Amino acid sequence: MSPTTELITVKEAARRLAICRTTIYRLAWSGRLKLYRVGERSTRVRAADIETLLAEAPEIQLRGPYEPPPRRSQTGTDAAAKTARTPKTST
């Protein structure tokens, strides 16, 4: 590895590939991506390896940023049923 090789964090690699960090580790465990230890607690990925992975692995497709699904509105009878609780009666 040359001294000018760009190393990026696992988080940054995941962001560039639009996948989660766990998937980066799975790719490493399967041998498709090499991780580099920097110090005791830091792990890095070569930026060039990310580009190579994208070129060689068409099943890893870039997606847009994560967008959560729309929230269901609580209008109508569902909302009234959830808020209006009947008190228990003792007999």
C-alpha cells in the first residue's frame, strides 16, 4: 500500500455504497473487501477498493439515501378508538 492511498472509515465506505456498516463487514468476512486496522480500535477501507467493488459487483447497486416510510395518520375512528378507553367497572 503506497503512502498516498486514501483510507476511509467503514462508515464512510457504507455511505458511499449506500449500504449499512454491517454489510461492509459482511463483504470483508466473505473476502470481497479488505479491511485495514489503523491503531488499536480503528478500521479503514481503501477508497480504490470501494470503486473496484462497484465495478465488479453489479448486484451492489447505489441507492439514494434512506427515507423512512410515511407515518400512518391517526385520523378517523382509529384515533378515537385508541384515545377513548373504557374504564373498568367493578362488580
